[in-house]
Amino acid sequence: MKTKIYRKDFIMNIPTPHIAAKAEEIAKTVLMPGDPLRAAFIAKTYLENPVLVNNIRGVQGYTGTYHGKPVTVMASGMGQPSIGIYSYELYNGYDVDAIIRVGSCGAFHPDLHVRDIVIAMGACTNGNYASQFRMPGSFSPIADFDLVRRAAELCEARGVNYKVGNIFSSDTFYNAAGTDMEWAKMGVLGVEMESAALYCNAAWAGKKALCICTVSDNFLHPEENATAEERQSSFTDMMEIALGLV
């Protein structure tokens, strides 16, 4: 029998500083795109009876049902500090069990093309988010294996081109040092800006997390790159795979 560990710093008042929803208005599983407009698109396209439960700072969050199961879709904003705030409040204030990031990434791998899917089993980073946990070494943020396994199975069933592996969570979008392709030498599949912080918060809270990204930009094939509108509403394979995990 597992013993649940409660930490005093997990006690939060509801609503939280950044989420206006009542406790019962957030589902146990949350899909978390970065873009508030993508959150609205997912909710209005796929959820039955979606209700806007948060709009603080324009970070839209909707709760409804998908095939009868409650699900919340809420934006995270951009970067590790932003998703760090929202995922912390969801895990530790609203007692959410699982957060599935549905984002976009730039691809490093030659076999990945725009609209292919990356399932992030682990997250490297040039950020310092994990230092707050005061570990006596380097912490390796990883996803929940059951979510990884099931997401891969859904990709297989749909015939979607995908890869499972490491992703790079960068704290810099415009990198003065170059394109980050050095990470490709270590087998890292692509770059985004949020997963490492999400995985750290999940580990700290004893909860589940997964990042599923659609390739929106390709460093090896830049002619394929998606537009902002396409990133918002056309990455439906990723959205439907994530909803299949609820």
C-alpha cells in the first residue's frame, strides 16, 4: 500500500492567484496547450458543453466532457516560468491527477517533418527550474510512462508518423548562440519551451505529466514550416491523441 506524502507548501486557497475556477470546475485531467486560442479551439471543437472557467490574464480554460469523461483544456502561456505557475496551481491547488501538454516544437531529427508528432519521454533544458528543489545533482525530468505508452499506441493505431524520445525545453526562443542543433548530436528530437518545468512539477507533486508536440518548424526543412493559424487549429492528430488519454 502506497503512502501519500502531504507537504505544507501544497496547501493552496481556491481560486488560486492565477486560476479563477472553483474546485469542482477543474477536471482531474487537463490538456494544456500554450496558446489560449488553441485551448478555445480544442474545447469548442471536441468537448461537449464546454464552459469557460478561467480567463485571468486571457489564459482561457474550459471544462466539458469528451465521450462522457470530464476534461479541462487550459492554456499555459509560453515558457517554463509560465507553465510552472499554472501546473503548480493545478496539481497542488485543484488536485489535478494528470496534465498533458499539447504543443508545438521545432524538429532536429531528419526523419521528422511538419505535422509529425513527438512524444517527449524526457526533457533536457538550458534553464534552471529544477534548482529550486535543491537536489544534490542534476535531476532528469521525465514523463509518466503509462501516458507515454498509451500515446504511442494511439499514434500507431492512427498511422501517424511519430517518435518517442528526449525533447529540449529552451528558455530562449531567439538564441544568440545559434539554432540549438548541438542537442541533436545527443539524440534530442526537437525543441520547445515548457516540458521540463511541467515534468519537474509533476514529480514534486507525485502526479502525472506528458508532453505531446506537433512539429511546426523544421530546422532541416524550413520550407515546411507552419503558419501561426495552422499551429492554432490544424494540429488535430495531436489533440485527438491527447483526448484519447483522458
